[in-house]
Amino acid sequence: MPAVVAIFIAFLMQTWISGCKLPSDRTKADDVPLNLLLDNLMKKKPNTVPLTAIFLDQRS
């Protein structure tokens, strides 16, 4: 019985790790290379509004 519980917990942990990694891999595949982004920003400056700010982090 303890072996069955241990196998179940190992399976559950592996599933959890795979499930957490999948969205991260998909996001990285959709990333724009930094050089391309900077070139585009140099060609056309983004619109700005005075006295406003946007903060980006991994959750954004």
C-alpha cells in the first residue's frame, strides 16, 4: 500500500511540473527577439501620455 501511495504522489508531482512548464514554453515560443523589437521602436516611436506609467513583470 505505501508503494501505491508513493507512485501516485510521484505521478501527481510529475504532472504538476509538466503542467507548469507547458505555458512557459508556449510563451517563450511567442516571444519577439529583442533586436527586432528595438528596431521597430526606433522606426516608429510609441504614443505616450504624460504622467502615466506601465509596469510589466512576469504576471503581465
